Amino acid sequence: MERRAWTTTAACLLALALGVLGGTLPVPMVALGAGPTYDTLGTVESDQVVTIEGQMSYPTSGHLNMTTVSVTDRLTMFTALGLWASPEYRVVPRELIYPSAKSLDEIQEQNSAQFSSSEANAEAAALAELQIPTTVVVSALVAGTPAASILAPGDELLDVANQPMNSVRAVSDVLMATRPGDTVAVRYRREGAVHERDIPLATHPDGGQGLLGVVLSGKLRDGDIRISLAGIGGPSAGLMFSLALVDKLTPGELTGGRFVAGTGAITPNGVVTKIDGIPFKMRAARDAGATVFLVPAENCAEASSTAPDGLQLVRVGTLHDAVVALDDLNAGRAPVGCAAP
């Protein structure tokens, strides 16, 4: 009888220990879920998200909401199991989000840099879409290319191949007819002084045309554009920032009063690229009241299979696609959806 009592006591103590460990010991997993969503046409904590100075701006209506993904860290075994069983979350290895090779400060710095880059790309893409002349500035250089030893971040490109540069797209257009090994004349301004150099072109990763080896941004020549949204990281707000700029810089109301949300990184040339977490972003948008969601073309297959009820998906491959789609909605025409091939 005494032995049975000890066995029962030991079993209870073991169960208690496992319960304590399961409820307190962190596991190397994180949970992804729907994050907050912000209207790029509105304000956050009384600050206007997108502000334009020195240019005519126009009234807007409706919403153009950017969307985010939340990350829940320091999960216990019991919490991880509970979130794993929930359709609202996806539990993934922590290493995917917080690589052990980087410190938390390094990861946050990288996310902030990506967000800042998305702001600069959004400005360049919107100004190119509206054909507003810009100052073309070198943001970064591609290591190992001839340009990396000649140009520097902050240089203003004035001419490329004897063609004046008034947008990032203009640089791409000039280089379309080139080949690796060609040399192009580049005139640029650095700290007030104008320089001119012949720069050999490197091999483009996509083949075909030559690669100048610079990352460019386009800045408004007359006036200033500010995007104010603290505490957000990553590149996926680029498309929605661009649309907010297009809406504010053109007469009429791009949304037609609708609640539009979306996601997508954007290049200075206006190409919308794939992002992660599309199911969570769509859910957050629908919960916030969105009826239309702009989806990067490369995310359409996943979006079609996970879209919540009541949310119209619109396929966009470029900023121009998004503008045309919203114009189509305002005119009563059906935009290209994600079910389209």
C-alpha cells in the first residue's frame, strides 16, 4: 500500500513538473498572425501618414490600407500547441524569422532599412507613374561592378548615355539597348561639383542588357514628400504608399470612396513583387472593413485559396495595373482578379 502511494505521488509530481515546464519553458517557435492595418490616406497617432509639400495635392476619400503580419515570440509548449491548432495563426520555427546568425538589433535594423527603402521606392514609382520629373539619386551600389568604384551613394545622376535623367525609369529605358561590356557616359553631381565618367557595364542577372550596378531612388525636384509611420518593418507597404501618393497628386478620388487594402513590395520602376503572409493580411483587411484587396500577381494562387468571404481580390503586377484596376472599379468595369490566368 505504501509503495502504491509513493508511485502515485511520483506520478503526480512528474505531471506537475511537465505542466510547469510546458507552461513556462520557451520553445524555438513563433506564431504568425494578422497584424495591424493602417490607412495610408489618413493619420496614425495624429500624424498624417503621407504628406506632400510644394506640389498641388487633392482631396481623397475612402481607404488605402497597408497590412502587416504579427509575430508572437517566446512561446511555451502549451501556447505553441494552442496556436498551432488555431486557424488564425501559423506556427513556424523561430529561426525563419529571427536567424540565429543575427542579433535582434541587426534584424530590427534590417527591417527598418527595408521599410525606408520601400518608402523611397514608393516615391520614385509614383512620380514615374505620374510623369513628374525627379532628381535621380544613387542609393546603393552593386558590389563588384565597375560603377561601385566610381559612383557613391548620394550622387545625383544628370545624364546617362548623353540622355537627361528625370526619372528612375529613364535610366532603365536607356540601358535596355545595351549589352554587358558596353561603356556608357555618366554625368553626375557630387557635393555640388559635376563629374563625367565612362562606366563599363556589368552582366545583368536576368541576362540581355548591361547592368550599371546602381540602386536608384527618385526624389521630388520641387517640394518634399514625407511618409511617417513608426515601428513598422519590411518592404511590403510600398504599393500602398505609391497609391496614396498617386491619389493625393491627382484630381479625383482613386478609391471612389471604397475601403481598399493591399500589400506588395515595389521597385522604383513600379513593379510589384511577391510578399509573405498574404492570408493574414487579407484577414486583417477584411476584419478592418476592406472590400477590395490588391494582390501581387505572384501571390494570387495562394490568395485565391485563402481569401475571406466578402473580399474582392485584384491582381496587380505593377503600380500602373493597380491604378487602372481602381479606375475600372470606379467606372463599373470588372478589374483583373486573381482567378485570371
